[in-house]
Amino acid sequence: MATEKLFYIDQYRTEETARVLSCEQVEGGYAVVLDRTIFYPTAGGQPCDLGTLGDAVVSDVSERGEDVVHLCDRPLPVGETVTGKIDFARRFVFMQQHSGEHLVSGVIHRRFGYENVGFHMGSECVTFDFSGEVPASELESIEREVNSYIYQNIKSEYIYPDDAALHDYPFRSKKELSGWVRLVKFGEADLCACCGLHVAATGEIGLVKLLSATKFHEGSRLEMLTGQKALDYMNALAEQNRQISVLLSAKPFATAAAVRRVSDELAAAQYRVTELENQLFAAKAAQYAGAGDVLLFERALSPDAVRRLTDAVMQTCGDRCAVFSGEDGTYKYAIGKVDGDLRELVKSLNAALNGRGGGKPFFAQGSVAASRDEIVSFFAGL
């Protein structure tokens, strides 16, 4: 006896009674089959419903032939009538996402002729893949058309053609279909073969926001938000922009220009700092001319500055130069010697001082977790 699928009759039904046909213990719980169910099983990229059957918690729903199997945390007596309740707020989010995907896929198919070849509803956003490359520059236009269908509040329709009539419908499908086929129609926006659950009218989607279009295999992968998720995302962006506008004393629509200005100023300042550092490093190099092995400790130098200082001093000292920058316990280092081979030294240094790093035979960079005294002691023992 096949399970009667009440979710296809009314996708808004949240509670219903049913009779337990079978219950068997399986890995993770108990597999329960009912004579009818409001629980949608995972299918077509849409996650299953969650909820309860009587006192049992339903953690997964799947199809097994014509049956719908509910994975419960406790057994249910065969023959007993139980009340099923689904988490409708969760289902409705998936209905919004699935319906939004139909509109986006319909627009892209009409504009470019591409097929939707992959679809996943994640916890953060929806991703779907197309058989051709969708230019990122087209996202705004696609998004605008999709949202225009939402504003029109187009009703969803379901068509069940027989084999003879099936090919009279210009529907989207990933593969050749026959037998029982369910077509989902949103006016002129889309007609697609689909077994998922959808909103009654497009206005319930609320909003579609396309986040990105990137190259994926031979086609494109798009990311999309719908409904409350899209609104929350837009509000978060607006709040971020508000904070930036306050920090930079810029109007909300002038923050990009303000950031470019600050970035240019920072780049100029960094260039000037590098020039001054190089002058200081040249003076140090002159100070240690002919000094032989040199060990220097400096505070708060960047890895690049540590490299430049080491290179400057090693050119004049006549032997090995090692520079450590940081504080007791954590130091960045660089060590170099003109035409030298420091590989064994660096290996020993890393082993003795809890370090990591490497480079060329004559020059290496890395970091150590050691005190200044430990570093001095290591070099004193060479």
C-alpha cells in the first residue's frame, strides 16, 4: 500500500492524523511508514520536513519505493493512529527558496538557453548550477526581472499530463521524462517538471537576492537568498555601510569613494614608512660593516622589514646576519649570509627554538616560540 502524499494536496497543512503501517528498528532510530503523511521526503534538492509523530521526534524523511519512511527516535505501535506535526516555518523557507529558484532558472533558460543541472538548499543560501556561463554583469538584470514576477503575485499551477500530452508542454527538465510527471507553472515566468513544494503565489517569496555567479565546471554556479534571509542579508549590509559611513564621515552612497581615498592615503604612508625604514637599515648596515656574525633584536617589524634589515646588514657585515623581531615567547626571524649555506643551521634553530620556516640556502625566514635569552644562548653555542 503506497503512502498517500498529503503534502501534494495541501502544502500548507501542518497537522494531520495517520495510521502506522509498519515500524522497524534501523540505524539511528525507527523507520515508520504511515498510510498517509504530511511529511515531505528529501527530494529534488529540497530537504525533508522535520517534526513529530505523536511523542516521537522525526529527524529524517525519505522515499522507499512508493512508501514515505519517517525516521523516529522511538517506536510507534503498528495499527495505532498518530498525529503528525511538521515544523512549518522551516518548510516555508524551503518553499520560498524552491519557488525563487524556479523563477531564476526560468529567466536564465529563456535568456541564455541554459539548463539548471544542480540545486542545493544550504543553511546560509541556495546554490544552483547551470550548463553555461552566466555573466556576473547580468545578475542585476536577472534579479530585477525575477522580482517583477514576485510583485505580480503569480499563482502556482500544477499539471499532470499523460505520456501522449507531455510533449505538448514546453517545460524545463534536466532529463527525458515519461510516466508520472508533475509540471509546476508560474504564469509566463516558468514551466518546469518538479516534485518539490512551492508557494501558492509568487508574492509569498517576498524577495530574491542573487549574491554571485562564478564559473563552475563548464558552466556557472549562482548563489541566491530569498524571503527573510534576503531581507536579513540586505539589512546587515546596510548596517555595515552605516558604520563605515560614520567612521569615514561619508554619506551612505559615498562610502566606496571614501574607502578608496583612505586606501590611497594608507598606501602613500606605507611607502613613506618603507623609505624611512630603508634609510635606517642602511645606517645599521654601515654600523655593522666588517663586524662578522651579527645578531639583532628589533621590536614590531613586519616580516618584509625583517627581511630587508637582514639583507642590508648581511651585505656589509662580512658573515652571517640574524634578525629577530617581536617579544619574549614569539619572534619572527630572518637569517642570511652572502653565498652561504644555512640549511643545517636553520634546521637546528627551528628544532631548538620551537621554530618553523625556511627558504634558500643563503637566506631563510620563519618564526620561533622562544625567549630572547634562549635565542642568544643558541647562537652563542654555534
